[in-house]
Amino acid sequence: MLSELQKQKFIKLFSMYDACSNGHLDRKDFEAIVNKAARIKNWSSRSAKYQTLFYKYIDKWEGLEKTASQGKNHQVTLTEWLIYHEALIQDPQRYEAQVQEAMDLVFDIFDDDGNGEISMEEWASFLSLYNISPVYSEFIFPILDQNQDGALHKDNLLELIRTFYFSDDPEAVGNLIFGPFRY
Ligand SMILES: [Ca+2]
Ligand SMILES: [Ca+2]
Ligand SMILES: [Ca+2]
């Protein structure tokens, strides 16, 4: 069973994907995220980057829908989302694959110079893509950046995300990766 803390974090994650803020997830939310990424990055909807991202996010949605949705209504509810994540963290292979894929998306979109590092400004853009005010980056990033070199490497982020998904320690730094999460 998910602990109360884990539940709070997965609800936070749900709210990040609920781009249309209507309390359930569907294909439109994933399209909205791609369109927002295009606005942030100034990509035309005909550009190759846009098209690639669009298909990746639709693929992501279809995978989620197939696994998580228990009805045939093309929606994923919060309850289904929580059940999905409870199963996900008990399946190391699926967890690794999914997080690796999500991380590749983050770097595809935000690591402009392709050096495998994300800066505070890039993290702020990432937060704004997912319905979170970019102002949090200023407060969170220095805590996440544990060696204080102004950058998060892919390995750092993977470790922080692991904490976000698995940890039941209220003080764990990784809990804060996407900003405040308590409701
Ligand atoms: Ca929605
Ligand atoms: Ca970079
Ligand atoms: Ca660092």
C-alpha cells in the first residue's frame, strides 16, 4: 500500500499531468503539455521537434491509458493513477524504463546545449511546463543541487526522482523535486 506521504507525492504528479485542470487525465492533457512545450521553446507545430515530441507524449498517454484505465471512457482518474503507481513501484523493470523515458523527454526539451546537465533556469522551464510556478526553482534548485555546482546531471535527477517515487522519509530532498506537494 502507498503511504500517506507517497500518496501526496503521486497526487502532486497527477496534478502536473492534468494540464486542463479538470480532475482526470486524458489525451487532451498530453496534447496541452506538448503545445506548452512548443510555446516555451518557440517551436512551430510543423517543426520536427514538435512532431517528435507530440508522438512521444501521445505514446505515453496511450501506454498509461492501456495500463491504468479500468473503464472504457478514455480517461484516467486519480484513483486509477494511484493504483497504477502502486503497481509501478513494485515492478523495478517497468519503473526504470518509464523514468528513463521521462528523463529523456526532459533532456530532449530542456537541455539545449546537450551537455547532459540541467540548470536552475532550465528546471524553472520544466516546472512551468508541468503546471508548477517557475518561481519554485529558485528555492528548490539549490537544495536539489547537492554539490552546489549549479547543475543537475542526469544521474542526480534519476536519484532524486527515485526518492520522490519511493521514499517515505518526509525530510528526503527528492520529495521537493517538483516543488511543494502537500495538500
Ligand atoms: Ca485533465
Ligand atoms: Ca545543458
Ligand atoms: Ca550539481
